[in-house]
Amino acid sequence: MSFLTTSTAMLLASSAAVLAVSLIPTPLVAQPATAGAATEDAAIRPFTFRVSDEELADLKRRIKATKWPSRELVVDDTQGVRLATMQKLADYWASQYDWRKVEARLAALPQFVTNIDGVDIHFIHVKAKEPNALPVIITHGWPGSIIEQLKVIDPLTNPTAHGGTAADAFDIVIPSIPGYGFSGKPTELGWDPQHIARVWAVLMDRLGYKKYVAQGGDWGDAISEQMALQKPAGLLGIHTNMPGTLPDNISAALAGGPPPTDLSADEKYAWDQLDFFYKHRVGYAQEMGNRPQTLYALEDSPIGLAAWMLDHDAASQKLIGRVFDGQSEGLTRDDILDNVTLYWLTNTGVSSARLFWESKLAFFAPKGVTIPVAVSAFPDEIYTAPRRWTEKAFPNLIYYNRLGKGGHFAAWEQPELFTQEIRAAFKSLR
């Protein structure tokens, strides 16, 4: 589930004007962090979250009271998320799903809040037992959250229990993007990926890390690539599973120019993915990039929120549809609803969408990163970055691998593969 746009219309991915899809210390209950502290508090405070029974009852009541539209007039998802999928989701959400399970899972992890630039930043921080573990800050995207990374925490911090060696150990920092999940909601303009990248550098310094790496896909890629451009002291390199690598001729063609010629097989595959995405799947990003405040339904209707989040890239929507048909493909019904419910309980449907409005980046275009970069290309990503485009976009490319399976939510869908990729990607930087 993801994002790509930029403000008033999706920004230019090239000169040819292509769209830019291109702690709260309480014993039991803590509300999501709030933004706007007059004086920054550099303290790192423990965080916990437990929602009231009344709020969970209200959620189920709203699900059951959904006013449904008529069925789509086609036999596929070309008109949007299918009615049958949403009704299966609603039935499970209201009658069987248990939010308390994910609450307990989160409560078992070390979570904290610290105030940076007037906004409370929530993060998970898990240290490895090995003294020479490599610190990594991992950033989620939209419509993801810290839920995306939960499956890879133990494999990365405790590698010997998951097929690795002590030399593969990482200390992990997983922040919630401002406006998302348990982080504060900015009350002033300017919280774009560049600003968040600077905040992440402050966070890693505040945690005492003098050498570290960064990882991300979706907005996590945009923020990690901005960190790479800013070159904060201590950043050794980045890994991305959704890099910005589009050559100018591809950007121009997507904007309506002449179709590309002489593409290799993997470049043609990427072109077809991008062409389909821009023609058929980018609507959510355009709306959030231009009119995020209009999306009141995301915070009034649980089913409205869920449908909006599910209507992402084609591969993710098909995967999720199959999950609610009883087929497990890396994600479970609980995985999907853990993430949607987190957005609902934190009222972050609209505040998360504002990042699209704030960003002026051409999402898929190269940014001029010169520090070491590692790339994992998954086949069901919005587009699978070809090696030749990747080598041109990142002159200091230290690792590239094209995977046989996996999509936009790589750590969530394929945690074992993702873990192997992170270990291999950063091996040379230890």
C-alpha cells in the first residue's frame, strides 16, 4: 500500500513534466503522541498504547452499520475494490478480529517517544545482544505503518535463531512517520520527506548511534534517499525496495511522449507496470496530493478507510482479495486488519494523507544520491527497477538483487526474503 505524488498535481518526474507518482508514561494507557510542544523536549520517554473497550465497541458498531453500495458491474477489480472482498473483510472485522492481540504484540516491544521540532516521534527500538550490531533505521510507507516491519524485528536482531550468524546482527529503530500511527500530527506546514529525513538523523544521534544505515520502501524510500542526499554524520548507506530510478526518456513517455524503444526484457516489464499504474491505479495519490482534507470519510467510516487503503497497486489488491477468500499468500486477515485498525484507532487517515500534499518530489525519478546504495527489486512492486536503470541512478551501487516473489510490502509479505536481503545489502558496510 503506498503514495506517490506531490502537491498540486503529482510533480514532474523530469523536465518533460511527468506526474510525480513518480511516552507517554502511564501504567496502562497512553494516547497517541500529540504535536506542537512549545519547547522541544529531548527526553526519550517510554510509550504504551491501550485503547478503551468503548472505542473497540464503537468500531464494531460502525462496521455493522455500513451502508453498502451496489455491486460493481464487472467481474474483476477494474472498477475498484470489489464488494464481495469488502463484505468478507467487514464480517471478519466485526465478528472475529481481536485488536488486543496486536496490542499485546506491540506492548512486548520497547517503544518510545521523543520530541523533535515540536512533534512527538514514536519509535520501536530493539537492540541485538551482539556488541557489534549494525544500527538500522527502517521507515514504513503509506498505507503502511510500523505493523509492516514487526515480522523482521527478531530475525534481524537475533540472527542466530533465524539462519544467520552473530555477524548479521542489527540494532533496529522503527519510527512512525509524523501524522501516522503513534507519532504526533504536525500542526504546521513543512513536514515533507526532506524535513522527516533531518528528524531521523536527529533521532539516531539522540539514541547515541554514530554509525548507522537506513532502509525503506514507499515513503520510506523517499525519506531514506533524502537522508542519503543530506549525508548526516554517521550515515553509511541506504537500502531500498522501491528506488527512484526512472530515466528521463521513460518519464517523458509516461507523460505522453513517444513510447520508449530498445528496452531489455526487464525494462519492458517495468515499463508495462508503470504504464498500467499511471493509467489505472494512481487516483488515490492524486487525491491525497491535491485535496487530502476532503477525505473526511476515512475518519468517519471504518469500511471507507479500509477500502481506500486496499485500493493501492494492483498486485497488493489481488493479494488481499485472495486473503479474504481464504488463501494465505504471505499476509493474513489479521495482518491486514492490524494495519487498518491502527489507522482507525489513531485517527490518522487524513493526517497521513497530508504527506502527499507536502511532498514536492518526483517519486520515481533519481535524486542524485552518491553514497552507497543497495537495492532489492521485487516482481510485484509498483515497478520492478531494472539493473541498468538502477546502476545509472546510483553510481555507488553496492548491491542489487532481483527477487522471484514479493511485492510492495516486502518485509510484511516476505519477511524471510527481506531479512536475507538486508543482511546481504549491508554486509560490505559493517
